[in-house]
Amino acid sequence: MILEIKCNIATGFKLEWQHIKKRKKGITATVRIKPHPSQSQTFTTMRDAKAWAQELELKIKNEKKGDYDHILFRNALEEYRDNISISKKGVVRERTRI
């Protein structure tokens, strides 16, 4: 079993990890990076499992660093006002605040 744990030194909480475990039907790789749900997949070789885990971890980390300059706060508020706020109890008050 190979277990790689990366901890936040300041808090000591586990923020992300890869877990590769040998089982009867193959090798299971699990990747967990908060706040994303854990993802796992079974492979026939250890090499494939490690490659998949590293690729997925990199994909999730890059997603976390996503650039959202194309979304303006004003547009987000208008979309919230038009789609979500109308179904709430205090729609009139909320619309005036937005």
C-alpha cells in the first residue's frame, strides 16, 4: 500500500491525499482534495493507477486556480436576482438590495 499525505503545516488538517491499494480485482487509486469529493478507480497495473492519480490531482489543483476574470460580480448578481431570488419569500426586499 502506498499512501501519500500532504498536510497544511499551519493547521495540521489533511487537505489532499492519494491512496493506492492492492485488491483482489486489481489496484484501486483514490484521490481526495478538499472541497471536492473523493474519486477512485480500479486499474490492472500500479503504473496506470499512479499515473491516473497524479493526472487527476493536477487537474483538480489547476481547476482550483481557475481564472474567473470573465465573470463580473454585477452579472452574477443580476442572474441571481432573475433566476433564484424570484422564488424566495422576501423577493421584494432582496431585489431592492441588489
